[in-house]
Amino acid sequence: MSKVSDAVWGNEQAYFNQPPANVPPDAWWISIVFFWLLLPLNLIMALLCVFIDPMFRWIGSLAMFSTLHGRPLWMAWAIWWYQIATALQLLVRSGKSRFTLFSRSRAIYGGGEWWWHGELPTPRGHAHTRHSWRRPTLRRVGTWPGQPARLARDHLH
């Protein structure tokens, strides 16, 4: 890298050569090995979660429990199933639309003001979500930890 880009973005080699930090136990190497060993079971359970809404809500609740308790290694399977099921929900039942995925998730969880999505509860309804998507959002696009965030639209030319 050039000295100019190192000054602006930080040293890429130094960033990627540092050891991982704050890795939750369900993302340790042993968890990844077991994920691949149990892949057929993981896919079957995720597919069931895609087509059976109460099962998707159940696995989402287990993922929430795992996340709220520090994502322990013994609950890694819940995160695996939830992440695969969410990705398949997006591809199969939501027409590749994240907004439709959020709307479906909200309906599956009862249509209230709060529902679990990913690693946190998602608040508010349709009107707030539409409003927040229309305004410019400050995102960390192409930055390293400790670098200032930049507007995503500045990197889309």
C-alpha cells in the first residue's frame, strides 16, 4: 500500500495479521468443525424453520436466549439453525427483499412493536422503518477499527 492510503485507511497487513479479539464461544473453531460435521442435520432443521413459522419463532427464541447469555458454545446449534433459516427465508419466502423478510419476521413474532432479528430486538413498525431507510445513513464502509465512519454514498461512484 502507499503511504497516503496507509495514513487514511490504516495498514491493511497489520490489521489482518492481528489475532482475533472478542470472538464469542459459538464461533470458535470447534464450533465450526461441528457445524460442518452436522451439516445435513443443520440444513434439514433450517428448511423446517423456513416452512413452519412456529418453528422459526422457536429457533429465533433459542438464538435470542443464546445471544443474551453470551453465545455459549453449547448453544451454537441454535445460532447455526437461525442464521441458515433466516438466509433461506430471504431467498425462498421473501423474494430476496430484506424489507419483506423483516415484515415476515415481525408477523411471525406476533406483529408487535418489538421482535427478535439477528442479535438484537428490532423495534418499531412499518412507518418508522420506511422513514429510516429514506434518510442517509452513516455506515462503516471500507474503514478499519478506529477509523472515522464514512457515508456509504461517498463510496458508490
